[in-house]
Amino acid sequence: MAYETINVDVQDHVCLIKLNRPEAMNALNKELIGELCDALEEADASDKVRCIVLTGSEKAFAAGADIKEMSEMSFTEVFSTNLFADANDRISAIRKPVIAAVAGYALGGGCELAMLCDFIIAAETAKFGQPEINLGVVAGIGGTQRLTRFVGKSKSMDMNLTGRFMNAEEAERAGLVSRVVPAKKLIEEATAAAQKIAEKSLLTAMAVKEAVNRSYELPLSEGILFERRVFHSMFATEDQKEGMAAFLEKREAQFRDK
Ligand code: HXC
């Protein structure tokens, strides 16, 4: 499919989606959000894709929801259209692993979009923030909820109340990002991580994603039970037989997603 506000490239089972509104620091307007959701769903459904990388530009992953587009909206409009609910739900429903590769600004909806991905690899230049308070609003797609679960109450309150930005080093220390890499190597490192995932059984990778995500929804005992049952169910797959046989035979596993 041809898109106006994003670029999509599939190579070696990795789908790289690049946000592309340079004139507005990749601000998330309706068109971009719609195209992004379509592209993610297309990648999720494609046999050619086993892992997805979402990135922006060197300057900005995304500087938030498009303020120009939102500024004149009324309560009735945002409430009745349930603004951003659709994006939250569609992105959360993607079953293949999605890595956010963040350089530059990831602010407001941009930080929230990165947190909707499965993990974040940050360039040294990355800056994260929830500055919505400066606009007279609160975060709208997880900035008070996911960020709090990732970095704890104190830092989340600090970010959401002061609107200050967190650099990559602080974000890694706080547990918001999984690793920090040199800016020039961001795409290479994120793609390498995606390729490593793409070599696994897709069934197993999707089960891992589901199980980790349940940890945000369930009490510990229920989460452990969910995990154990998923673990048990993997013994019905050919990939479990292949993975364990390959280990015992000291060879590489050939997974078939079955
Ligand atoms: C619309 C934006 C934008 C945004 C930047 N631009 N952010 N347009 N919406 N969120 C535009 C600017 O208007 C400007 O356009 C161009 O991008 C370059 O931005 P500058 O401000 O000139 O660049 P710079 O001085 O380098 O500052 C970069 C910046 C700053 C720190 C990222 O632009 C900024 O603070 N942006 C807003 C960040 C923010 O408040 N995000 C939260 C949005 S609310 P022109 O035409 O003037 O050149 C939100 C709610 C989430 O996300 C709800 C759920 C999704």
C-alpha cells in the first residue's frame, strides 16, 4: 500500500516503518495515525514479516499529537469520536513483536507511541517527555498509565507534572528503554535485534509477547498461571520438539511456526 506520512520497507522478514512528517517533527495527525495503524496491521498479517521496527527521524521519533489539528477541537468532538482510543486499541492488538527505535524527541503522544511498542531502543540523542501539562491537557494514550508502570510513580509524576524531558541515559536507568546505542547505529542495532527475533519461532515470539503483556493486566498469581498454561501449550507445537531436539543434537533449530 502507498502511504503519504510513513515509509514502509520489508527486508529479511523485518518490516521497518518510518514516520515521515519532517515539517512537523512527525507530529501524529489523523492521517499519520491512520496510516501507521494500517501499516502495522498489514505487517501483522503478512507472511513476509516476522518482526516490526518503528522509527522516526534523527530529530524526532514524534513530537506528540498534532497540536494544530487538536487546538480547536471541542469536548463534544473528542468525547464522541473517542479521540485516540482507536489508535491505542489497534496498536495494542498487533501480535508480532514491535520495537521502537527512538532518536530525538519522543514527546507526549510520541513517548506514548514508543511505550505502545514492545520495547524501546534509544539513540543517545533521544529525549522523552510528557509535556501535555504545558498545553493545559493531560496525556491521552498512556502517558500517566504506562509510564507509571515503567518508571514508577515518582518519576512519572515528575515527568507529567513538570513536563521536563528525560534523556536516553536517564530513560535507560529508569527502565523506560532497554538499551542506548550511538545515534548512527540506531537502525542497524534495532534491525539486528528484530532479525534475532525473526529467527525464532513466530508462534513462540507471539506467545512471549502475550505473556509479558498480561503482567500489566493481571495479579501475580493469575499472571504466573497464564504463563504456565502458555508454557504447557507450547508442548503441542512442532517448534518445541524441534527447538529441544536441535539443542540436544548441537545444531541450529529450524523453526516452522507450527
Ligand atoms: C504540531 C508540531 C508539534 C506538534 C512540533 N511541531 N511539534 N506541530 N504538533 N506536537 C512543529 C512546529 O510547530 C514547527 O512547525 C516544527 O514542528 C518544528 O518545531 P520547532 O518547535 O520549531 O522546533 P524546535 O524549536 O527544535 O523544538 C522542538 C520541540 C517543540 C521541542 C519538539 O516543537 C515542541 O515542544 N513541540 C511540542 C511538543 C509537545 O507539546 N507534545 C505534546 C503534544 S500533545 P512550523 O510550521 O512552526 O515550522 C499530545 C497529546 C497526546 O501529544 C494525546 C494522545 C496521542
